[in-house]
Amino acid sequence: MADRSAPSSNSAFDRFAARALPAFERALAEALPPPVPRAPALSRAIQDAVLSPGKRLRPLVALAAGEIVRAPLPAATAVAIAVEYLHAASLALDDLPSMDDARRRRGRPAIHVAHGVATAELAALALVARAFEVAAQAPETPPRVRARVVGELARAVGAEGSCAGQAADLAADPARLTLEDLEAIHAGKTGALFVAAVRGGALAGGAGDETLEALTLFARNLGLAFQITDDMLDLAGNAETMGKDTRRDAHRANFATLFGPESSRKLVDELLEAAVSALSPLGRKAAVLADLPRVVRDRQK
């Protein structure tokens, strides 16, 4: 398992991450599907996809949202695990030759490079299935809440969410895209899972409509800002620092290439300001999430 030393910053989000990540990493590994004796390559690919060293922003968002409404930790952790499994599956699929054709991810060979295309596809499918299994069995969670969380996750990754966003991204003609088109693509491709993470974590604690509305608006703005910074890093970032191939999306629907670095940075600032403002009804309880835009703005990988 990846070594996760405490962050150097003393900000609210970094303190929260330092406190929450060790237990989450253990739970993430323990919830993996049991080894398959007849398909050891599949088990290895699943483990590599999940346990490679990532930022874990999406599950941390779920856990932080759960804390706002005092969700039982086992309930919020189940949501966070499901979210990270779905994210890991999406990365394995994004890197395929038929998608971004990337060779590296998180400083390691991409899953299809290390284990083959067919195994990577099967590992992604197995992780999606496991994510729903974990969410459907979330402890200390009423059955109706489990069902609602599963629905949130399904919409995030299905034909209304990341699958739709990825399909639209692959089909788009960059020369004819508007800002609204690009925002819609990435609201599905990237933003939907951030929204599901924050709503799922809050639902685990019985959040009401006002809280869910505030958190949803926060996550939509944050997710789009995250994607724009990702586009800028893909265009100008350091591949070694990022741990993945860069300039893989330069020919596709990309904020940085279509609107330029200056306009992209301005849009990021506007989105992050809107994200923080969305949390104002929640007051000091949302301090951890309110600090996350700083992490997105300053990220280098």
C-alpha cells in the first residue's frame, strides 16, 4: 500500500486528510473483492487500480460531507470506498487505447499496459460492481438511504454522468465547441462523481434538502474547476511530477487549448469562489470543504 505521510500544510483540509486517510486506506484495501484463484491476473489488476498512490480527493469529499451532518463513520466510509472504486475504474477505462491511449497513471504503468487491455476492462467492470455492492451493504445506514446512495452513484457513472461525458468528449469537434458545450461535457465526465461523493456522504448522515442543495452547488463548481486545472496541467505540467502522460488531450475538447491559460485561470478562480460561497449556509461546519478549493487551485499534479 502507498505510503501517505502527513501533509506539510496546517490548513483545515490538510489536517482532515492527515486524520482521515490512514483509516480510509485500510478500509479501502479490506473492502476489495477477495482474490480469484482462477483469475489471479484480474485480482492483481484490481489491486493495482485501487491501491496505487492517488490524491483520494473524491472519497475525502464524501467523508468531509459526512462529518458536516455527523454521519456514522462506517456509513460515510462505505460511500467513500464506493466512490474511490468508481474513480479507479474510470481511470483504467480512460487510459485505454480506445480512449486517451495513456501509458502511465499515478507514476506507474497504466492498468492496460501492466495487465493487458482485456484484463483492464474486466478489472474496471469488477470495480464498478464492487462499488455498488459496498454502497448497498453500508453499515449503520437505513435501507432507504442505501438505495438513495446507490442511485446517486449510478447516475454519476451511467448514461447521464461520466459515460455520457466521455462519449461526448470523444465525439466533440473542438473547433465547434462553445464554453457551454465544454462545461456540459465535463460536468458529466468529472463533476458528476464529485457531486455523488458529497451528496452520498451527506445522505449517510440524513442530510436535509437545504444541506444537499448547498453541497451539490459546491461540488459542481469544484468539479469543473478541477477539470480545468487538469487541462492546464496536461498542457504545461511536468509529466514526472504528475506521474502520468501529458498532452494526451491537446487534440480534444480542452479548456486550456481552446481558451488559453489566462482565461482558464480566471474561470478557475470564479468557479472556486462560487464553490466556497455555496457553502455559506452551512457555516463553520463546512470549514474542511471550504478549504478544498485552495488545494484544487494550487495543485501541481
